[in-house]
Amino acid sequence: MTYDMGADAAVTVVMPTYNEAANLSRMAEAVLQLPLAGLHLKIVDDSSPDGTGRIAEELAEKYNADGRRRMSVLHRSEKDGLGRAYTAGMSAALDEGAAYVVQMDADGSHPVEAVPRMLGTAVATGVGLVIGSRYVEGGSLDEDWGAHRVLLSRFANGYARAVLGTRIRDITAGFNLWSAQALREVDLATLDSAGYSFQVELKYKAVRAGHSAVEIPIRFEERTEGVSKMTLRTQLESAVVPIRLRLKHK
């Protein structure tokens, strides 16, 4: 069964990539098989040296062969942070008329099958943000995550919540569905964060702008191919950004 929530529920999944050649084909297939009318997949590739951008173009040609524009590729000339890649892709999605925009990793860590549930929640409640959360009841992490990663993730969320005074349990989550209205009112062009802290800054500014967030539980899987893009620099940025946001918006 394909769920058609009308033209007003057109959804674009924005998926940044860098050296994800081993994962992209299966991820594109999984997303584009979702039973959602009007679904579009936008790959944002940062000039991956492993040929991810070329694979993305080949996949777009395949999935657009029936005349429907189901997939597109945005090529960026440099790798300057996950936040910048998302800003570019989400801005393009809004310009193309998306009513909802989903953020999703290309490594398989986010459960694709949760997207219809996230969309249904957004349509039913009218909230600006639905978060695929690891830290609400029913949410979980892959057992292959080491204890240090679990502790770091939980600490990062607790730290950001405490500094920013928010109730969002998984404010660092990268699996989110946004209404176009929420993204426009935040104004993506004004975001400062280049790395993973983009996730925190965007949620915080959306809530400050008056948009409610709903968290639904997901299971976060460990990637099976490729390597994590998390670096010491992005971890340091993630520590500084909540303080900077709080001072700026006292």
C-alpha cells in the first residue's frame, strides 16, 4: 500500500555523502521503496574520492527513468562539514517545493522504515519537528556500540540539554523530519555550525521560534561499511556550540 497524504505532504529525504560508495545503492533502494507518494531522495555529495558522486548520478538516472524525478544529486566542491552539506541540501529541497524534509545518514544507521511513521506524526500533530530518538522509551542503540561511545553520546545529550534548558531527550539526533515552515522560520542561512553540532543548533533555534518537537523511538544501528566521519574537531565544536547559543540568546 502506498500512503498518499496529498501534495501538501511531499517529502524530500536529504542524505549527505562522503565516501559512501559501499552503502549508497542499498540506501537509495530502501528509501525509494517506501510507500509514500511524492517521495524524493536528494544526495549531497562532497566530492567523494571513492566515486560516490558518480554512483549517485547513475542511481538517479535509473530511478528517474520512468519520467518521474524521484532522485537528484547536489555536488559540492569541497568537504567543509556535515552542517554545511545539510544546509545546502535542505535549502534546495525547500526551493523545489518540499513540504517536509528528512535528514538521514547514508551509512544505514537510521531505520528507513521509520520515515512513514515520522511523517504521519508530523501530519497528525502539526509539529515542526519529529525526531527519531535513541533516548526516549522504546529507543535503543546497537549492541556493537562500545561503552565509551554510549557514554559520550549520553553525556553530549545531557550536556546540551542542561546548557540550553531544553526537554528534547536526543537533541544531537541526526534522524529528523522537519516541516518546511519550521525550516523557513529558522532561516538555514543564519546557522553557524559546520559540523555535527548543526543538529543541536537547528533544533534549539526551531524550538525558540515556537515550533514543538515530538520524539519517536528508533533503534540506531552501527554502520557495516565505511568509517565514521566524527573527528576531534567536530567533538570540540559540539562542546562549544551549546554555550555559544546560550550566551547569544540569553
